[in-house]
Amino acid sequence: MSLPADDRLIVALDVPNALDGLNMAERLGDAVSFYKIGLGMLTGGGLALANELKGEHGKRIFLDMKLFDIGATVEAAVRGLSQFDLDFLTVHGDPHVVRAAAQAKGDMKILAVTILTSLDRADLDDGLIRAGDIPDLVQERAARALEAGADGVIASPQEAALIRALPQAIEKLIVTPGVRPTGSALGDQKRVMTPRDAVVAGADHIVVGRPIHAADDPRAAAQAILADLATG
């Protein structure tokens, strides 16, 4: 028996173009109600796909742009994107970026990126990011972003519980990429957790890409994740 769609599952349409994205959404059908469209598809018709999935198929849309620039530029970009009836939009979690985005978001939820889930301490050292354990840095960045006006944060599921414990996180969203079903390849993710465990740790939504869209049967892969979520 098929399980109903669950908004906690966001499927990342990390495919080359809008046509491939639409084909994948059609294969998944009513098993999935929420999609993420990222920067990699922006030049492949990503905004057109977002509009079609939202307007014609009734799906929720998370536009993952990870905006970063001076405040005025971020505000202008967010104001322009607010016309597209999107649900979530990501910006980097620097307070000046978040404040600018919050000024222009309209009905969108602004999600602040803490530290990318593909990064580890060696990567941060290469980028001249100050010393400290990643969980501590993520928690501090999350607190500052939420204080600056973010509606939620993007973080590894391994840090979800730390963020959920923050007073600033009350009634805020935690969205976790870096989620891999048991037995799935890690790919470029370094801080991962299973779907059920991520939700138990405090995530409101999980983002899953390759384990679904690269599966021989994407709908069955999505259904397996829904079953795992149901146990949580």
C-alpha cells in the first residue's frame, strides 16, 4: 500500500534541466508534495519549473539559492523572487544577509545556511574560518541568523538537536540536507543521518536528492523514506 505524501520530505531535483525535473516529478507523482530546486538548475529553467510545479501541480517549492552579497543586492534579489509564490528561500546565515532578506521576503520563509553539510573542519581551515568544533560554530551561526530575522535554518541533522535547544529556535524551522537512508552512498555529504533519526533529532523537514532521483524506481525510494519517517 502506498503511503501518502508527507511535507517533511523535500526531494531535491538536482537534475540538469527543467524537463528532467518535470519528468522526475511525474514519476514520483502523489508520493511527493515538496521539491527543492537549486542553483545548479537556475540556467536550466529552474524558475519556470518552480512555477509549473507550484501553479499546475500544487507542489510546495524550496528555492535553494544560498544568496550572499551586500545587503541592498540581497534585498533586491529576494524582492524579485518573492513574486514567484515560493515557500522557502535560502540565504547565507551572515546576519547582514538575513536582515536584508527578511525585509523583502513577502510570504516566503527565509532559511539561513549555517555551515554546508559537505564541509568538515579541514574545509573550514582552508577557508580561513575561525577555529572551533563544527557543531559549536553551527549552533552559534544559527542563533545569530535567527536573531537577525530568519524563519529557520539549514543545518546538518547531526546539529539539529543543538539548534532545537536554542531559545531563538522556538517556533522556527530546521531543514536538514545530508540525509541518507540506511545503506545509501554518502556522495559528497560528510555529516549525515537517516531520515527518521533526523526528524527525531529536531528537523522539521529533510532534503533528499540522489537516493531518490538516482534510484531505479524513484517512487519506491521515496515511499521507503516515507515509511521510515512514519516510524519517527
